[in-house]
Amino acid sequence: MTITLVFLGAIMVTVISWLLKQTLNTEPWVSDPAADAVSGTSLDTSNKTMGLTTFLAVATSIFALFISAYTLRMQEPDWRPLAEPALLWFNTAILVLASIAYHWTRNAAVSGNTARLKPGLLISGVLTIMFLGGQLIAWQQLIAGGFYVWTNPANAFFYLLTAVHGVHLLGGLWVWARCTTKVWTGAEADSVRLSIELCTVYWHFLLLVWIVMFGVLLST
Amino acid sequence: MAYVSIADRDHEIEHHDPQTFITKYVWSQDHKVIAIQYGVTAIFVGIVALVLSVLMRLQLGFPDSFALINPENYYQFITMHGMIMVIYLLTALFLGGFGNYLIPLMCGSRDMVFPFMNMLSFWVYLLSVIVLLASFFVPGGATGAGWTLYPPQAISQGTPGIDWGILTMLGSLALFIVAFTMGGLNYVVTVLQARCRGMTLMRMPLSIWGIFIATILGLLAFPALLVSAVMMLFDKLVGTSFFMPAMVSAGEQMGTGGGSPVLFQHLFWFFGHPEVYIVALPAFGIVSDLLATHARKNIFGYRMMVWALLAIGGLSFIVWAHHMYVSGMNPYFGFFFATTTLIIAVPTALKVYNWVLTLWQGNIHLRVPMLFAIGFVFTFTHGGLTGLFLGNVTIDLPLSDTYFVVAHFHMVMGVSPILVVFGAIYHWYPKITGRMFNETLGRWHFWLTFLGTYSIYLPMHYLGFLGVPRRYFAMGNTDFMPESAQTLNAAISVTVIFVALVQLIFLYNMIVSLRNGKKADPNPWGGASLEWQTPDTPPKHGNWGHELPVVHRWAYDYSVPGQEQDFTPQTVSADEVPVGRDHGMEH
Ligand code: HEM
Ligand SMILES: [Cu+2]
């Protein structure tokens, strides 16, 4: 649980200290013309960006809890460490590339370069799908080696963690697919810019999660 | 000021007034309609859970007199009752119901920021309720694992519903969490980003603060329930051993081994304790507003109230293992968690003092919502004090799993939030429906419910001291339980039936007043907060007509000395306040 606590602690401290900063030194019962002029938008971002940020906090909580459960369960005597397939290194590289490709697409969208969106989105999507396919092959290799889900808790966690991560990527791919369709039917960079920017953040986030998870899996 | 003064974001909100009946009331994206959908569904399952509790009390009060209640059913009733009340009634009603209704209206927005996702949130919630209720009809019936769903018993022979019941339960919980997350993103972003001009965070009514912080807690804590549910599903369906220890069942070695049931308890209570505050914080917020409005006084210590909400929210994540003193965890944990548990009582107590000080020398109008609010202060104080007992390891050890715990959590999380729910419904009923309810029936409802529930739960503390265990179908013949314990149980059960029937007064009042109630004044209680200043009652789609309101003050300008009226709406600027007695104020 320490890991979860550290993560959640960090989120909570950010939220609470930000809120405290907003609320200290104000005397709401005193009439204050400066406050009357304040817009009701606390942060200078779009609603969707705020929505995604909040969702990332939720997802962080989910992953942190899974990893906490992992480290706690690991201490029981029946734990037999799993030898992760070498293929995972390759998959990791692919996911890094997918993230880079998305970032490249984002730069195109930000600078209004509509022509570069198609190749950008295509490459990002294909790389992501390749990563997911690679994960499936890793599963097959494990199964072929006799490492089933139920044979050992270490295996079970491996399947579970990779699956949860994969499901998050699939969710991302759904947004990717909608955006790609739009671009293919002639949308300009401006109209898909926010969507691509947010997807990029999401991809980077899932890359980070994967690297942490892979690190935990490898080191135990 | 960290606020960003950028142009109004009106243009982000589209104005497509829904035309047909279907888009207006069924697939509605209007936060007010969604709020009512959430509310009605939640109250409906709440009634199911109430009936279940009556069935349990029939067995406890009059053992073995009812053929339809056997030990299996009894466990199923307990489980479904607890889960429905905590999650599908209270969480859904406070956040999906009141959150949806109040956030845009009290913050001065036209709607939630993501209306489509908001609509989806309700429909997924409804689906989760349907899956949950389907539990009763699947082969083997609902799960009987207790609302805490502890493994190994939740999925081992001997517990009812280990085949389908537990699956529908876990599936329904997962759906609920998805629904809550979609709603929760809306509530958080709307509060942060879509308030009207002049509505600084510190001018928000405490109802919004309570709902806002509870939503943040929910977004961070529900994942723990999701994680434990998913892992339990694996244990059940795939045969993993996340939680399942090596077991011999009916003389047979089971395939599982090495799993850690305590791990589940950690995950569950990591969700479970914040969950009690997910329910409590909105109640705290709402009750503050009811007290201030009906005492015609500003809330005492507004800033302290906000900070206390923040402190309770933060601390609620580091007290979870006070539910596990008897679980066999490392004994040193007990010391840590007892300390944090007692610390959380400090901000909680501050809130209680501030409520009482708000009433002090107020111009108290004992209208129906106020009665419920004051009732809450009593029951919550009572339940909070017994929490202090249980927070100490040495006191908890003998009291754990007795009726003392049942009494504690029903006072604090059963009766108290429900009183606030009633108070809040009566308070905002005129705004929501445009009609007044029947005041006399409301009073009867309050007094019978308040005194009734008190006489149900107060005696349970004594049963707990005697050592009467919770979650037992029958007490059997034991020396430590005197004859009178059974008499008391019978008396409690009779009261339960009575109190359950009293709720029919409430339902009758709410439904009949919809048609026959007298037309409500737009601001019958003289409320200063924004929702009372809408151009229409009930508010129309888009809430504010052509122009968004502009806020000039906090929500608690009641009985300000030197002003003619005993309240000043948030929309009135400093120059507009009528002084002396020359003219009345219109809005
Ligand atoms: C002063 C604050 C409080 C303290 C010190 C406190 C302490 C405790 C402790 C130590 C237990 C475990 C008892 C046992 O199982 O042996 C407990 C149970 C419980 N408390 Fe509280 N509590 C407090 C406030 C609350 C509030 C505000 C709520 C809800 C709104 C709440 C809801 C519950 C519930 C639902 C349980 C029982 C859970 C179960 O076993 O099924 N408590 N409390
Ligand atoms: Cu607790």
C-alpha cells in the first residue's frame, strides 16, 4: 500500500494545497469588487483538458493500487518470480515509438500542418496496434511455456497488469479512430488539434505507466 | 489571485433545447432531469433495501416465526441491504442526484460541462442497478457474503450465491464505478471551470464544497473497489489465488493456495473508509446550508468549514485499517491507525461546533427542512462519539462485530445522512417541482422518523455491550445474553416496521403535492444562494434565461445589520442593497 499512498498522497497534496492557496487570505463576507470581476474559470485550460487530467488521476489510482497489491502479494511464500519474455523489450520500444509518433503528429496539428496529420495518425495507430499484438504474442509464449494464469500469483499479476494496461490503450485507440476518421474525411488541423493534443498526453501517460510496470515486473 | 480572467465561456455551451418527450425526459442531457432520474432510481432501490431490513428484523425480533426467512436468505438480505444503502442509494443520491441538481444551479452555470457523458452516467448507473437486482433471480440467488464481500467466504462453499450472485454483484459494482467516474469528472470540472462571473471558490455555498470534495474522494477511492472486484473475479472465474488461501472444503483440498484475505481487506477498506466520507461530506455541506438559511444567520466559521472538509477528505485516506483491528494484521498498524482515526475527529468536531454556533442566537424557523437539519446534528454527534470509542484498539477488540458497531455506523452513516436527504428534499422541493409540500405531514414525518430511528439504534448500543454479535441469523442459547436481550430485539423490530411505514407519509406527501401542492414562491425560504434566483421555477433548460447571473457576495448574507431584508441574494451588488425601509426588493 505504500506505493498507492505515495501516489495518492502526491495527488491529494497537490489538490489540497492548490485549494488551500485559493482559500487562504480571503474574507468572502467582505464586499470585494475585485472578486466580482473574477471569471468562474479557475484554470486557463479547456474543459476537456481538465477532464482528461482528472481522468488521469483516476487511472493513476487504479494502476498504483494494482502495483501495491502486487508488492503485498509478493511477500507470501508461494510466490515464484516469472521470467518475462524477451519480446517485452521489443514491445516497449514499439510503444516508445508510438508515443514519439503521436508527439510528432501533435506538433503538426499545433502548427496547422494538415498534410502531416494523416501519416502521423496512421503511424501512431499502427505502432500502438503492433504493441498490443506484441503483448498478445508474449501471452502466447508464456502459455506455450506452461505459465498459465492460475499456476502462480506472479503469472496472474502479469496477465492482469498487462490486460488492464491494454484496455486503457484500447480506450485511447477508440478516440484515435474517431479522430482519424475525421481527418480522412477532410478535417482541418485546427478542428482536431485538441483531440490530438489530449491523445498525445494520454499516450505519454500510458507509456510512463508501462515503463513503471515493466520495471516492477522485471525487478521481481 | 490565481484566477484567470478570461472571457466568459458561454459559447462552449450549446443551446439546443430538446424538443420531443424522449429527448426531454428520457435521453435527457439536462442536469436537472438527470438529477431527478438519479434521485428517483436511488430512492426506488432504497425502498427495496428498506424492505430487506424489515425482513431481517422480523427474523431477529421473532426468531423462526417466518417460514420464508431461512439463514441463506438472511445473509442475502444483509448483503444486499448494506450494499444498496451505502452505494446505490446514498452515493448515487448525494452525488448523482443532489450533485447534478445543485452544482450548475448553485455555481451559476447552464449545465454540466460534458452533458452527454452526464447522461451516459445515469444510464450506466441504471444498468448497474438492474444487474444488482437481477441477483435475486439468478440461480443460487444473491450473494450472502456481507457488504464487505470478504474472501475466502465470499466465493467458497457454504455462502449463498457463490456462483451467480457474486458475479452479478461484482459486475454491478464495476458498472457503478464506471457510471460514477463519468459523473464525477463532470462534477469536478464543472465546479472548477464553469462557475459564473464573481463566483470565487470561497463564495461557493458549502453544499458545493461538500459535493466537490466528496467527488474527488470518490474518484480516487472507487478504483480500490474496482481493483479488488477485478481480482476477486479472477479468483472466482479463472482460479487464481490473489486472495484465496489454501483451503480444505468438505474434506477436499481446494485448488487455491497462498492467497491473502487480508490483502482484500486492505483494498476494500482503502475504498471503504473514504466511502463513508463520500456520503458524509455532501451531507455536511447541505446541512450547513439548511441551518444557515433557516436560522437566518451566516454559517459560523465558513472558512474553517471549508478547511475542515479538505482536512477530513485528506485524512480519510489514512485511517482505513481501523476496520481491521481484529484482522490479524501487524499489531503496530493498530497504533498508527488509531492515532490517525482520532485526529480525524478534530476537524469533524469543529464542524459540529460550528453548526451549533450557527444556531446560537439565530432567528430559527422550525420549518420541516430545519427540523431534519437539527435532527442530523444530534444523530451525527451521537454516532461520532461512538466512533471515538471504536477508534481505540483496546476498546474496539471486544466491541468489534457486535451490535455496538451496527449502532455506530447506523447513527453516523445511516440515520444522519438520511435525515439530511429528507431535509434537502423538503428544502429544494419547491424549486424542483414548483409546488409546496404539505407542512403538517412533513412535521409528522420528521418527528416519527427521528424519534423512531433513535429508539431503534440507541438500544443497540446496549446489545453490543452485552456482546450480541452482528450478522447472526439466530442467537441460540447462550449464557451471556439475558432473556431481556430478546425482548429488546422484539421491541426494536416492532419500531422498525413502524418507522418503515412512516416513510409512506413522505412518499404520499411528495407525490400528491406534485399535483395538489400550492404553487411555490420562487424563493420560499428567503435563500441567498443562486439556485433561488433563477428566472423560472422550476428552472428551464439552460437555467438562466438569456444572461448568466453575476455574483457579488458569498451565499450567507443573512440578517446583515442595517439592511432592510433579512437576506441579500448573491446576485445583488453592494450599491443595490436596499438600506433602511424605503422600498422592498424585487428580483
Ligand atoms: C469520529 C469519527 C469516526 C470514528 C473515530 C470512527 C471509527 C470507526 C471504527 C473504529 C469502526 C470499526 C468498528 C469495527 O468494525 O470494529 C467503524 C465502523 C464503521 N464506521 Fe465509523 N467512525 C467515525 C465516523 C464515521 C462516519 C462519519 C461514518 C459514515 C458516514 C462511519 C461509518 C462507519 C461504518 C459504515 C462502519 C462499519 C463498517 C462495517 O464493518 O461494515 N464512521 N467506525
Ligand atoms: Cu472507517
